[in-house]
Amino acid sequence: MSLVVKNLTAGYGDVVVLRDISFTVAPGAVVALLGANGAGKTTSLNAISGLMADVKGGSILLDDRELSTLSAHERVEAGLAHVPQGRHLFPFMSVRENLEMGAYAPRGHAQRQDTLDWLLQLFPKLRERLPQMAGSLSGGEQQMCAIARGLMSQPKYLLLDEPSLGLAPIVVRQVMAVIGVIAQRGIGVLLVEQNVMQALKLAQHAYVLELAQIAIEGSAAELAGDDRVRKAYLGL
């Protein structure tokens, strides 16, 4: 039982961004999807979650269930949550209202109070900010709110797009630690992250996208020591 992307080809209209890519995210695992800007990382997440990208071939299986024919909200109900780059909170709604929006589907709605209690333990700052407008939060607090909103749907698998972007180093460490706790709860995490060293420290396995295809894959430790990865992405 895993999230399995198999021979996926996807893009936007006539433009093909991904060609025949395959990878797997097991329950409770953190898998990093790396690559230069424009390599197709965000498109991969969009194709899996059903946002914007057109699937032109291949399959997306969540615990053996084909997702590519389902709408985005049906994929949420199947157990998939996507936290996009840029957070996309509702700025003029309170933190509590943003979190409650994450539990709109039946899967998350049934356990929304238990989930909220857990998330406020995981993100204690959010407890203090519940009545505050989400748009007035700091960047780190907004990222925590976005991740928490995704988790309100009770996902089996969480797609995270650049969760550390624009955050101070101390906040980056806090966010990465939280991702580790999420995985320990049994939720599989597919992590797109520009901070490659942090991603490889956290992940168990990693894939590198290059020219629309998977160019390198292996354990995170192997990739951290791979000269191609070190030169291209770590500046070493």
C-alpha cells in the first residue's frame, strides 16, 4: 500500500513538462523530489493532486486506487492532501476558519475536533493565533497554518511544495522537524524543497528531475554523497 506514480506524462495543454516518470511514497516515509527550477517538480504535485496539470499518460495509484480519473476533491477524500507553494491561505479568514476549511470533505469532517486538538499540540503558536486573520501571520506561522490545514483532511499522503521558501533558518528547522513528526504518524510525505541539504537530511529516499525525467534516484544518503547532486544542487 503506497502512493505510486508510474510512467507519468503530464503538462499543460500541448506543453509536456513530465515524460514517463515513476516513483513511490510508502506510508510513513519522506520522499524528496529535487531538481532545478523548471524541472517539473511542482507539475508533478499538481498532476498527482489534480490541480491544473493534465495527465497525458501513465497512472497515479493511492493504495492501489487509480487517481488520474478522479477530480481534485475526490482525491482529497481518497486520502491525498496538497500544500502548494505560496501557502494560499484565505487571508481575511481567521486561522480557525482556515483550518476548518481543510476538513470540509467527509473524510476529515468526521474527526475534525480530534485532528484540530492534535494540530494545536503540533503547532502551539497556532493555538494563540486561532482568532487572528491568517493574512496577518508571520511567514513561518502562515506555513504552519497551511500544513495544518492540509492535515485537517486526515490524509494518508501529504504533498508539500517548497515549505521552507522565504523562511528564516530557525523556522526552517522547526518546519522540517514537524514534517518528521507527521511521517512518524504514518503519513507518507512527498517533499519538493529548494533547500536540498535539509530535504536530504529529512528524507529516506530521493528522486532528481532533469529535463522532464527522473535523472537520478536513490537513498537520501546516497544522493547527498553523489558528486552530480553535490555539484548541481549543493554548490560543492
